Amino acid sequence: PTNIYMSSIYNYVFGRISMAPDNTEEPQVDFDQETATERTPLTDANLLEDPLALGLTTTATATAGPTSLPTSDGPASTAQSFYFPENNPTIQRYYRFTASPSNPFAALHKRPGGPDNGGVTGLLRRSAVLPSHGTDSSSNWILVSVGGRSGWARKRKNGFVLARQFQATEGWMGNHVFFCGGRIMLGSDAPLFFFTNGLLVVGVLIYFTVLLPRLGDSNWLLTVQQNYWVTALLATISLTMLWLCATMDPGILPAVSSPIKPPVPEGNLGGTLGYRYCSTCNIFRPPRSKHCNSCNVCVSKFDHHCPWVGNCIGERNHRFFFVFLVALSALTVLTTLSCLQLLLEEYAKTAMGEQSGLLPPMNNTEPLYPTDASEVPSFARRLWASIMSTPIVVLFGSFTLLCAWSLLSLLFFHAVIISAAQTTNERVRNVYQFGRNVNLDDRGCCLNWKQALCSPSPQSRLPSDFSEMVIYDLSQPETIWQQEPTSSDATNGEQLADDETNPRS
């Protein structure tokens, strides 16, 4: 509990997220919560079961919605069905907030009427389109949600305005980056992804233009022509797998934006391999899933977040990540061996005194080797002369050697966890160490490899194209929430705060 409250205070002061321990629920990015001292831990007894538990009771002129949210793992083929899902009929409208220098954030309140009527639940610090679940009796306040975090926002010209239509990218609450109008979605570390592309392309160009022309026909493994083709093939596979990993949905579990808690699923709850509630996404995520702090989404069969790829590695893209490691490791090993061959050839020339400027030249009348032992160049002198004559080769070879060492280590690690049917997240946390848990997915080494590389990829739960415009029917009336005087302010606060200390069973 101390870690949870300290993390909450840090988020409140700085408005950002730090990495939380795996046994805590991660807070919402760009959405500051109230201080931990104003919260009460949630238990099974006070989880939201219906809209009446919002701290405001209702007498609605429109349908108030169901008292529970059914779960559905089906895919959302269109943006329209994604933002108005059948399993969440509480969404009635969407409102747009546009951040500006004069209006950099929007405050969400516990109750309509401002901070004097219950306090503030959070601050929205970026432009966004949020779903609403009704208005108050004055129609000046709307109840909005960001995943599992709800609050009242003021309708005004420089605040929340009705979004009669919006692009699908505007309503996305993850920290992803969109390109080509929403047709390409990259992870939260998109700049590092482009940096990885630059390193790979520049390295291959240097190898083609500087190193390969200097290799003679006496290549160790391949001829020069074969080296060209193998390098081009490995570079093409590496770039292709890199882009597949970065642009593919890793297995994101869509958040349910609603003030209503989802029903408790059947099966094991809490623990290491059970369903666990995510207060940020308002879902009970299945076993082996995890909320990624960087991308701010829950990912099915979460392996890790790779900053070099810029995306999460999960159920749908782990096999492509492994092929990327294989191709890139082979490419770096090949370039390192080529650099080593060039350096040894230069060392041999230096040893025979054929390198001009560093050692005195030899003519046909002089013996091949000096007769005086003191005149024989030392190993250090020959090596230094070789390095000074090929500085680009040495620098490039040193860089590829470090990359090859790191990549081969990572490749071996992923080969081990694939053989054991584990994920990086589970391996780091020692989930199956000393037999404390039984890995039901472990079917033996061969079947584990077949499952990891050859099994059908699960269908994505996200829209196929985020460039679509979402247009909805405004003829349906909104729910009108009536405020009822109550003395249970603490209960209201704990429901709207939706703190991270949810039941973990």
C-alpha cells in the first residue's frame, strides 16, 4: 500500500506516470487523479454495480443503460463499432476537448457544479474526444469517462463541445502515434523506431559502399557476389520484420470507457495466473496479459515493451520479433567477420612491410625479413599500424561486434523462453520458478516452437483503419442525472477516484 500511495502522490504532483510494480494497477497517462489521502480502497462490496453508485442518483428521462457490462472479445471491424460497441451501451455521445495555450487542461469533477461541489477527480492534459454517459439536470455538465475513470466536465465553448463526427484517431486513448491519416499506427516510442531504421539502413550502406569493395576473392565464407546477395537478403528481412512488429497490433485489449464496472469473469481471480482488474482500462484482463505503461494499453500475452521497435511485443507480433532478431543477428555477425577479415589482411600487409608511411618500404634487393631482431616490428606496432590504416573498418567492426553480442544474447534468451512456453514478463518475475505455478501452456519443446511460430495469429480487436470518420445518431436522448443530497461523500469519492488498490484476490 505504501508504494501505491506514493506512486499516486507522484502522479498527482508531476502529472506523469512512473513504472509501477507488476502487482499494482497502472494509472492513466495524461490523466491526473486525486491525492491518495482522499481515497478509500475498493473491495468487492463497493465495486460499481450500476449507474446509481456514481455518487449521484438518477431519475433519467432517457434509458439509463444496463446495470452491468457484458464482456465480448470479438473484433471491431470498423471504427463505428469500436467506439459504439455492443458490449458498452452506456456510451451516448462524444465530446471534444481541444487543449490550447489559454486552456491547457480540462478538470473533471466528482459532481456537477465545480470543485466546490465534491472536488476534482482529475485533469485531462491533452486534446481528446471522450465518450459521455449523460448530462445533469441543467445540461451544462456531462459525465465522461477515460477508460475506468469517470468525472463531470463542463460544456462550454472553450471546454467540451459536442463532436457530431470525429476521426477514429481522436478518440484513441493510448499513447500511440498515427501516420497517413490513421492508416499506420506506431507505438509510443515511434522516434526510437525511426532511429532503429536509420541505424540499419546507414549500416548496410556503409557495408556495401566501403567494406565489400575492399574484400578480395579470398573471402573466408562467401565470395564477394554471394556476400552482396546474402547481406541484401538479411537486411530486407530485418527491415520487413521490424516494420511488421512496429505497425502490427500486438494484441491490444480495448478499454471499456464506462462508469460501470465489468462483471467478474468466471475462473481464477487475482494471483499470478488469474484474471486481474485494470482500473485504467476498466477490464478484467485475462491471464498472462499486462498493462503497458509506455503505450497505456493492456496487451494480451504481454512479453515486453521494446523501445527499439517502438511497440509492445505480445501475442500477435512476437513471432515476427523473433525472426527480426534472427535476421539482424546474422547480419551483424556477417559484417563483424568481414571487418575482422579486412583488419587481418591489413595486419599481414603491415607485417611484410608493404604499408607505406608507417613502416619503411622494401625493395627486391633487401631480404624479406630483417636480419637484426631489434628491427622486427612488435605485435603492438603492427596492430596499431593496421588500425590507423583502416579506421573506418575498425570503428564499424567494433560497433557491429557490440550489436552482435547484444543481439545474440537476446536471441538466445527468447529461444529459451519459447522452448519453455513463457514470456519475458513471466521469466523476469520468476512466475514458474521452483514449481510455484504450473505452466499449462507448456506442451514440450517441439510443440512449443510449433505453437509460437506456426499457429494462426489471433484476430485483432482494433479497427482495421483508424482513418475512418465516426458519425453517430444524435436523435437518441441523453440520460439526465439528478443530484440527490447524501452524506456518503467518502463513498462517492472512492467510486469516482477508481484508485489503483482494486481487489487482487
